[in-house]
Amino acid sequence: MSAKHFINDPTHLVTSALHSLTITNPSLAFDPANKIIYRRPEPQTSTPARVSVVSGGGAGHEPSFAAMVGRGMLSAAVSGTIFASPSSEQIRAGVQSRVDTTAGVLVTVMNYTGDVLNFGVAVEKARAAGVDVEMVVVGDDVGVGREKAGKVGRRGIAGTVLVHKISGALAARGASLADVAKVARLTAANLVSVGASLEHVHVPGRAAPDAASDEVLKVGEVELGMGIHNEPGSGRAKVELPEMVKRMLAQLLDQEDKDRAFVKVDSNEVVLMINNLGGVSVLELAGITAEVAGQLEKTYGIRPVRVISGTFMTSLNGLGFSITLLNVVNTDIGGPGMIELLDDPAEVTGWSAPISKETWEAKNTAERTGDAETSGSAEASGLTWDAGVATAALTEGLRRVIAAEPEITKYDTIVGDGDCGTGLKRGAEAVLKQISQTPLTQDPAVSLASIIPVVEMTMDGTSGALFSIFLNALLHSLRSLPSGPMTPKSWGTALARSVEALGKYTPARPGDRTLVDALAPFVDGLVEGGDLAEAARKARAGAEGTKGMLPGLGRSVYVGGEGYTKVPDPGAWGLAVFFEGLAGKE
């Protein structure tokens, strides 16, 4: 694993990389505040509006997604920090303000908890604002089977690029949103992918792992089924390329393996894509492509109608590759088929398509500016509370979260990717700054409305998405309560409705080892007894109970090992700490 980089500041790295796309493709513009790459608006013509296709995810997977923005593919891409989902507010800005919404918007997202939640929040907000939007979640990885993946389902990896290409081409042809979404889902349902790597990757700005740790593969070892965030797959082995490819193809195609037989690849037309995870040389990738194609024909009698080999979705400089098979089926829309759409031109730098002479010479400098407004946030609700008492309680809760960051980070380093503590601290510090500059009012709904954007803009990843959904739902719940002073009971009622709303976007329930294990007992405690201190005690007990609990959701599912038996869930612990501060418990 190489820990050497030319740019060691991850924030500068992501921003400069996104900016570079406007240099290499003059049809693109960059919104740095929201880390969005989008197509510049073209001069008004009589051509009917086209469906916009928006995607995105954590940085580190380039050229996905930003370098696939352009005519014939994506309309915009929203980037998070390295390996972390963009926030729901970034995505909302992209969907509502950086693309043409006239003909509707298709949002495609890979199946990772933080991405699904954050994109889900943005989609719901866009719908509420009157935008016709559909969301398609892509899960194509077979490296983790049904039993281990559980509720999480298949991870999204390189096959997602084919969904983007096919749906983008169909949108460019003028198809309706319903048809574009239908074909995107059909493509996703007929994809299988699996990866392998000789090394984990190092994220710029992070400390290098101990050479003796499990993060470092031994010489000659390969991680089969490795995900695009360093997650393990089906296991490690010491095998040469032919045997490695044999095992990978078996995971993709063996119908006897019921744990992984997600798609029966039996079409007369099959597309093969070999994807470089970032660190394989062009020469070696060509050798890998030949090995895969040879085994496909010899062992399975499959001669792909299209073979696409290159760098499409990376894991930074990952020394590995992935194999994707698309089972081509009839689109049933009375128009072009999947192969025709795959062959259509795409003016993007990430799909080996040259930028046309006409685009360069047009020297288009138009930009989209402004933002769609969120209505009703400042409206009085008729509810009241003691703003001074609320400020003191909230301040204490946030300060305790900040103080607990090292402890939470330690836990998340063992069972996650190490960013939970810093994410919670970043959000807590931002809210503290907000309430010091804009004091809470006597109306709890108006006060909450001023805090929500701060949380959405400063907290990314899974926790940020969960908090955003929950707080937006809480605001809606508060506005539905009868006017009058807030009581612990009325807070319990509003919070219970918010938990119910959260359940629509995540299958997480008590017992899945997530922050819900602290949140649910806290809300139940308020509903049952109306006592804040007792509710905080129940939240702490719930968080402590996650120690030794087998993870049912989140990245802990893929981490493996015995870490979950040693520490509680980091998110649940951080939330319990906050509730104790809120209640003034020592």
C-alpha cells in the first residue's frame, strides 16, 4: 500500500480535481460550494426539453461520477469527500438548481447506506417542491452474498457506469422520464459485478496503517470481492490470475451458488466490462481482459457482443480490477435497445468519447446561478418553549459530543471507517456556532428550521443523512402539533412520528447495531413517561447494548472481524452522549 501522494490535502484534492473537468471539457461548469459538476445551459432552441440524469457519491472513484457529465450521459454529478456520501443539501441543490427540471429528473445512486439516505432526502425535497423525479438504486456486486449482506443488499460498483451510459443515451434521444427510469432499472436488474485487489488503498491525509495489521495484504495475497472503499468481500487467497478469474466468473455465473445467483446471464447478447480500480497498468489490464474473455468463451460459451475495458470506477489508486456482465434484455419501450444506447455518442471525458470541435469553438460561458428556495421554514408554528432553557440544554449536549469525539473515533476505527466521531464533532461545532450567532427563538419549530441547514451542510456520510431525515421529519411533526407550550409528552409525540418517517428510508431497527439503538429507546422513554433524564438513561442502555451485537446494517457489516464484540456502535454512543448532556445527566 502506497501512502505517498502528490496532493496530501484531501479537501484541496477533491476541489481541484472537480475544477479540472471544466478545463478539459468546456461544456461543463463547477459549483464549488456544493461540489457539483453540471452541464452548462445551452442557447434556447425549439428542441423539446430532455430528462436530466443526476448521480454522484463519494470522491475517490473517478472518473465516476463527475467525468461522466456531458451530452449523452449525466446532466450533473454531486461529489462528497473521499469515500463519503455528499450531503442531502448538496444533492438537492444539484437536482433542483443545476439541471433542467422541465422534463423531469432521474437520480441514480449506488447502494451504500449514506448515499441512499442522502439522495433519498434530496429526492423527497425535490418532489415536495414540484419536481418530477425518479430514483434508481444500483446494486451489482456479488462479492458479498445474500446471507452476509442481509438487509443491506448488493453493493453498487462499476456496473453502475453502464446504467449511466444507457439511461443517459435514452434521455438524450428525448424519451420520457418513465421510460428512462424503466430502462435504468432494467439495466441495473441485469448487472453482475465482482472485484479483486492485491492491496488496500490509502486515503490522502490519513495515517498509514500498521504493516502488521489486517489492512495490509501479504505478498501474493488477493482480496476477492473487495469493494470500492477497501471493504472485504468473500475472502483472501494466494492464487495466480487464471485461477483468480475462474473464481470471479464462478461468483458471477454459477447458478448453483444460491447465495450469489442474482442474475441468470442467459441472453444471446452479453456485454463485458473490465474496470481498472486505479492502479493497474494499461498493459496489465489488457492481459486481464484477454484472460477474462478467453475463460468466458471456453468455460461458459459466452462471446460478448461488446467488450469495454478501461478505467471507469476506481478506488483511488487501487491495485485491482472488476468484471461486470450485462445480460442484455428487451427494453419494451418501442425504441432503441440497450446495445444501441450503449453505442450512442457521449461527450464526456470518462467514457472514451472525444469532445467535438463544435463544442470547443462554441466557447459557451453560460452558467446556472441562484438556488431553489425552501419554503415555509421561517413560518411561526404557534408552539412555544423557554428558549433560554433550550439553549442551555442544547449547548451542553453538543459540548459533550465534541468532548467525546476521540472515544467515538476510536470505536469507529475498530468497526467502521473512522469518520463518525469527526462527523459528529463537525456538526456539533457548527450548530453551537449557529445558535451563538442566531439565538433560538421562543418558537421551537422556527428554531429547528434554522438549525437543519447547518446540519445538512456540515455532516455528510450515513450519520449526516439519518440526522437530516430525522430533523426534517421532526420539523414537519412539530408543525402538525396543536398550538401551545411544548411538554416532554408533546416532544415524545413529535419525535415518535419522526422515527416513523426515518423508517421509510432505512431498514435500521433496534437490534441492527446503529444509532437507532439509542434513538428508539430515548423516544420511547419520552412517550411513556415524559421524563427527559429517564429517556437519556434508556438511550445510554441502548447504546451499551450494541456492544457484542452482530451488525445488521452499515459499513460494519462488511468490516468483519470481532471488533463488534469489543466496542459499542459509534453512532449510537455519540447520540447517547448528546441525550445525556441534553438531560443534564453526569
